[in-house]
Amino acid sequence: MGTPPSAHPTGLAAVSAALLAMNRTLEVRDVLQTILRSARDLLGARYGALGVPDGNGGFAQFLVEGVTDEQWRSIGPLPRQHGLLAAMLREDTPVRLADVRDDPRFEGWPDAHPALGAFLGMRIVSGDEVLGALFLADKAPRHETPEPEPDRPAHPQPEQPATDHPGAQFTAQDEELLRLLAEHAAIALTNARLFERGRELTIAEERARIAHELHDAVAQKLFSLRLTAQAAATLIERDPARARAELTQVTHLAADAAEELRAAVVELRPAALDEDGLHATLAAQVHVLDRAHPARTTFHGDHPRALPAAQEEALLRVAQEALHNALRHADADTVDVALTRRGTATVLRVTDDGSGFDPAAVRAAGRHLGLVSMRERATGVGGRLTVESAPGRGTVVEMEVPGG
């Protein structure tokens, strides 16, 4: 593939770090940002952009690096696929120019747009599908090449002075390095897309499960409510006292059904996790369950740093499964949910004083109590799950994930 990346001033270690960073997350937006930053840092470009086509002549996403937030807002709407941008998305050949303004396909830019010189662009392709296109501009001289900054904030960086540097052009070696990054970027993006689609299916399955439980639980209470009301109707003439007792029971059953509905609605709102974060979402759900069930259900915890979305969702689903077991099957009087830090890890711990069980006997009987799905959720995000229980001694479910 031409000159090996190790010959580039950035060195093999920097290239390797960039490739690993692309595959460290499975969130599409984070993968796109990492691809762009890696390309800009490794090739020493002052400006960078990554566009994801929407299939309708525009861009579904267009990320930039090297301009301020204010300048990006002043530039205006996302660009359309015309001129050089359109040519790049249609043609497989990379575009490397000494000055982008000299290309006949160049059609200008908005007034607030920085003036660009040297240019290097390349598609990100998987099979026949164009996943995106990388644009780099204004190659800095070697002594000004920025060091990689993997922990920079996610917003665009301040603009660099638009000074011309004779000889500061993107080279054939830069083009080969960008080709390598684009090939790995295609793999990382494909993996992230597959993961997100799989997560959507998991959410759909979770909603179906909740809907089934909701139907069973509420239907059972409504059936009991109907029978009790019928009994009260038959007793109202000959035994008014018993009829009043039955009507009181009707009131309790109706209240229970309403609480079941409220609790299920909370579970059917996964968007709260994206909007409020894991800590607030768990606290809200535990509060609702505390009101909906006789058991005293509490939540406490630290405010750990935000985790990747996949880890937060896995922690939430494991907490919900453990709470479901404690409140519906274990006949617990108290249930406690804790979300804390342990060194560099985040730990979820759900403890109940219910009937408990023998884990070995459960496995031997072919019953799972959700343990298999909880373990799969934990290992799927790089974490681990432990369950401690014994008959008559309650249960402790603990999930630990790195970070936080």
C-alpha cells in the first residue's frame, strides 16, 4: 500500500492508537468524531470535516474540527452535495490539491467560512456503500503538526491563523495514511451501525416483554376486581356489611392496577436515559416502584461521570430485572438500589431481604430468573455480574463496568 505508515512523522504508535480509538466505542456519533480527529491529528491539518450523506443530496451529519462554535453557526446550514463535495462522493479517486480554490469544481464558500488552501479528501466506503467522506485542509509544516489529543472536548476547536506556508502540502504519503484510516473507519462505522441496530432490536424485545407482563399483571387484577364487584352486587341486599367490605377491596384492586400501569409506563420510556442520565433515571424509577409496591424500595448513589450509552442502558436493564425479581417473586420487605464508584469502575448493587434462592438449584431446574440475560448484558459491555443468594437470606445482584 505504498509508503508504510511507520515512515510518517507521527510514527507507528500514533497510527496504532488512532486505529484502536476508532474501535473503542460503538456509538456512531463517537466513532465519526474519533475518525475525524484521528485524521486531522495524524496528518497535521488545521481544518477537518467528515460528511455522512443522507441519500437525498444532502448530509445526514457533517462534523467539523478547527473552527469555533460561533464561526460554525455563522457559516449557516449544512452544505449540499455539489461541486467538489459531490465529485468526491461519486468518484473513488482521492482528491489532493495544492490549493482547493484552483480546482475547477470549487464553487466558493460562505463569508464566515475560513479560507482554505491545501486540500486532501477521501471517501469512506464499505462495499458499494459510501458511508462518508473525509475532508482535510491547510497542512501545517512538520514543526507545527499538532500532537494527538484523544481527550479533547467534543466541540470544534478554535480557529488557527490562516497563514500560507510554502511547501506545506499534503503528500502522497499523507494520502496513503488517510487511505488506511478510511479503510479502518469503514469497519468501525459498520460495527457501530450493526451494534445500534442490535440495540434497537433489544429495546423492541424489552418493550414486548414489558407489554406482556403489563397485560398479565393488569389483566389479573382487573379480573379479580370484576369478580369482587360481582360478589358485592350479590351481597348488597342480604349482607350489606360484607358488601361494603367487598367494595373496599374493589377500591384497593383498582388502585393496584393503576400503580401497575404507572410503573409500566416508566419502563416503557427508555428516552429518559438519554435525556436525564443513568443516575436520575434509576432514582425516578425506584421512586415509582416504591409507591407501587408494599416493599420499601430505596435508591442512593454517587454521581459518576457519564458512561457510554451502551453501558448505561445495560446497567439500567439489569437494575430493572433485579427489581422485578425482588418485588414480584421474592416477597421482599425492603429493596435497596445503589450506584457507586469503586476505583475506576462504576458499580450497580441491588439488595433485597426476600425469600432468596439456591442459584445451583435454579440452574439445575432449568429456571433462570433473568440471570442469563443479566450476565449477557454485563459481559456485552465489558462488565461482570455477580449474584449472591440463599433460601431465606435475600439476594444481592451486583454489576460492575469500567469507567465512571
